[in-house]
Amino acid sequence: MSTSAGIEVVVHADEDSAARDAADRLLTALAAAQAARGSASVVLTGGGIGIAMLREVAASARRDDVDWGAVEVFWGDERFVPAGDAERNDAQAREALLDALPLDPARVHPMAASDAPEDAGGGDPDHAADAYAKTLSAAASRLGGSSGAGPIPAFDVLLAGCGPEGHVLSIFPDSPAVHAADAGVVAVRDCPKPPPTRVSLTLPAARHAREVWLVAAGGGKAEALARAHGGASEVDVPLAGLRGAERTLWVLDREAAAQLGS
Ligand SMILES: O=C1O[C@H](COP(=O)(O)O)[C@@H](O)[C@H](O)[C@H]1O
């Protein structure tokens, strides 16, 4: 583990080890939050290693260290496609882990699917963003939180992946979402990575999380990681603006970390 620029960096030999370590750390963090506050909250990510780490949670011998019925589950971003579509981050998370856990359905908070009823956020990604902002506002009064980008819960752990161009959540370089300073949740259109229509937390909203963990693997991410670590602007490299209120942790494999220097 090394720390610089306020970011703790843990580097593993390969993607599998990084996913396993992130899963183990998540179980520890959720159990600790429950011991301290009675409940725990996590914001899930999509992406290759983001879903791989959920599979590692499912397979862990420590899985039952957490009282899953007292975990609030949110998503940091979502693809605005029909419910159950394999592209949806929530569908992938359910298949990898959530369906196997004794979660309280009332505490699982997916973003709306494109085919949801309009009053539940369907039909238009702006409806979905508005609906999720309301979900977060209600959760903030239960879990504690503060305003700034609207009422946002103080999530215990927000998980994120990143893209080779430095996107995090569904916030891409120099896109309208990266300039959205006042909103907590935004609709994303014309996203350069398919599917093109999405819903995303903003960077100011993500920064309400106590802990923000980036999980990333592969040489394709190395340059973006190095630029973010080196102080690039969040407009150019959104990852640079992804910080936790108390802690920012990057769990990487060796290839992703290759350009970070020593
Ligand atoms: O589109 C997305 O991509 C990122 C990273 O995905 P990866 O497969 O390159 O690791 C992910 O974090 C985000 O949630 C997702 O919607």
C-alpha cells in the first residue's frame, strides 16, 4: 500500500487478486459500518472488475460476516435500457451476487429502466435521474447525509470503475455531466461508450461517500490513472475528481498501476 496525493493505492499481481482483495475489503467495511451504525450502505459499479469483485463476494467464506438484510444498495451509474437487459449494471450485479443474498428488497435501489412507468422514471433518462434524486433524498434522511448536490446519503463505500479515457460512473471527459455542479444525478446522452443513454451520479454526489474505492485492471487504464493521480483536471479526466469524504482507495492490478511511478 502506498499513499500519495491523498490516494491510497494497493497493487496486485493480476485482476483476479485485485477483485478478491476488493471483495474482502468490502465485507470488512460493511461489517464495520454495521457494528458502528447498525446498517451499512454501498454504491455498486458496473464494469469487468466491478462485477468480478461481486462474484468474489458471493464466493467468499466471509460472506456471512455481513447482515445483508441491513445493507442499503445503490448504483453509481446505469445504462438506460429495458429492465433485465444484460447491459444493465443492476442485472449484472444481481446475477453475480445480489440474487444469492438475503437482502431486504426495500433497501435495494436500482436506477429506473427505460421501460419503467413514467412516474417511476421510465421513458426518458431525465425522468430516471429525477426519480433517483428523490430516492437519494429519502435515503439521506434515513442514513444521514448532507446537501450540496441535493440531499445525498453519506454512503459507507462507493465503488467505481474507470475507462481508458478516464471516465468514472457515466461521466465522460468534457461532457455535460462533468460540468453538472449542482445536481446529484444526471441523464447522460450521446455517451461515447455504448449504450449511449445512461443515468449517473455526479462527481459532487459521489464525494458525499465516506469512502470511495476505485477498482481497475489492465494496461488500457494505466495512462488515465497516471493522469488522475498526477493532478489532471476532472473535466479532462473525471477520475481525478472522484474522492471520498474520508478516504480514497485504488485497488489495481500491476498493469493498471504501471504508469503511476514509485
Ligand atoms: O460503462 C461503464 O464502464 C465502467 C468501466 O468498465 P470496464 O469494463 O472498462 O471496467 C464502469 O465502471 C461503469 O459502471 C460502467 O457503466
